[in-house]
Amino acid sequence: MFFICGINQEQKDLGSFGPYICGACGSYGRYQVYITYMCLSLFFIPIFKWSKKYYVQTTCCQSLYELDPEIGKRIQRGEPADIRPEDMTLIQRGTNGYRGWQNPPCRHVCPACGYETEEDFAYCPKCGTRMEDR
């Protein structure tokens, strides 16, 4: 008799949440939540999962955070869950939207409050005044 089994690392997307103000770059973005785990498979059917970790990646600057497991479990079960900054631990600060092979992003500055962003807002998300390019 012969068995086909294997152990590998899996990743599953749990959804996108937001918009939020990113703690790493200060821009508006969404949180992309996913889970990683190790999996034992027998005949390509998952049998046992362990080492589950929940992660959040921001869409604005691609910063990576580890999410509190309790919040991650709620999201995975489909329950409503609010992701707060204190529920996340920064693992890797993102690139703030700049990609070396592209032109550097245009900066927009609010003339009233001085808020800067790379997003193309017509009005300041902080105070509502019309934005200017820098």
C-alpha cells in the first residue's frame, strides 16, 4: 500500500476591510486580511492545520502587520470585527507607494491644514479644503 502525503504552508485571503488611515504612512487605504498556516495533506486533502497566524497588509503602502488572533478568528468565522491599531503589530513598514521603476508619486498638500498625501483627493480628508499639488 502506498500513501501520498505532504506538509506545506498555505495562505488564505480573508477579505478586505476599510477604508482606514494607515499608521505607517498616514494615507487612506484598505486592510487586506489573510491567514497563513502549516497543513498536513493526505491524498491532497487537508487533514490537520497548525501554526495559524493572521496578517494585515495595507493597500496604500504595503505595510505588513500581524493581527491579534482573536480578531482574526472572528473575521474568519464571518463575524463583524473592528480592526483597531492596538490589535496589530507592525512587522514590515511599506514602501509608501513608491516603486523604483515608476515615476515618483505626486504629493498633494492641503493649503489649510498642511496634510500631505500621494492619493489624488480633490478635497482634504482631514479638513475638507480643496487640495493643491506640490
